[in-house]
Amino acid sequence: MEEIIIASGNKGKIKETQEILTDFRIVSMEDIGIDIDVKEDQDTFEGNAIKKAETIAKFLKGKKCIADDSGIEIDVLEGFPGVFTKRWFNGTDRERNLKLIEKLEGVPKEKRNIKFTTAIALSDGENTICETATIDGFVATKVKGENGFGFDEIFELKNGKTLAELSQDEKNQISARKIALEKLKKKLLEKEVER
């Protein structure tokens, strides 16, 4: 079984990738004893994911590497925070979420549109493929829910529930990461057939 190195230490991401890319052995960078910090300085999620996957694949002399970048974009804030989702605020997830709610104070629900995008790239250092997926919702007026992390507690779906109020199974059904991984898997399997 071919090995793919995943550029993440996040146990949830690793598990989800293993569950979807079952034709490959998914191994974390920690498992093989490497620690490379790739600067996320591109202006798109795809650009950052591709840069990480290609940089690590080249370092590993052509082994396949999978990497991702994701974040939220708020329409009324002209797409902010976008690629700076993880970096625009220095504090806890809760503090950052409260700051976003504060920024949207007085904005009616129909103008509180938010989009979550995940870009996942796979590279062997020479050939790279990248897939993206998005989910849409609204920025909640207050934090709600105990399940999840990041901005889940303020990402409200059309049914009025935040991502943090969903069970893991419910969340998996609409996961942008899962959708992007499924698209990537389809491309990978098509490439296997082409050989």
C-alpha cells in the first residue's frame, strides 16, 4: 500500500483522511520524525495548500504529501478574515469568535453570510492536484454549542444550528474537508486507472 505523508498533527484531520483515502497508508510527519514549518504566505487557500504539499514532498524526495488550508470569509467584511483566519487575532478561539460577533454588531441575519472553504493538495514534488469545497452559513449573534472547535460555535447553518450544536455524524455529512477529500480520492483513482 502506497504511503502518503500528511502535513498535519491534528488527530481529527489525520483520522478523517485515513477513513476516506483507504487505498493509501496515511502517515503523519510526526510518525516519520520530521518537523517542517512551511510559511503560509499565499493569497488563496489553494495556494497555501499547494505550497505546503509541494515543499514537503520535495523535502521527502518525491514521496506523496497531502496538505490543506482552510478558513472563513465573511461577505459583509469583504471576505475577511480569509487566508488570515488562523492568524488575524492572537487569542483563544472563543475570544476570536466574540471579536467577530462584535465586528458584525447591528448587521441583520440576511447580511451575515459566511463561507468556510477547505483546499486540499496532494503532491509528489513534481505533480500536484488540489481540490476545494465550501459550506455556507451565517455568523451567529452569540456563541452556541459545545461540540467542535475553531469557529464552529458561531458558524450558523440555514436551520439555525451552529456547527458546534451538531453531532459528529451530522457534521461529517456536510464537512467541506470530507467533500474535498472525496473529490481528491476520485482524481487519484482515475490516475491509477490511466497508468
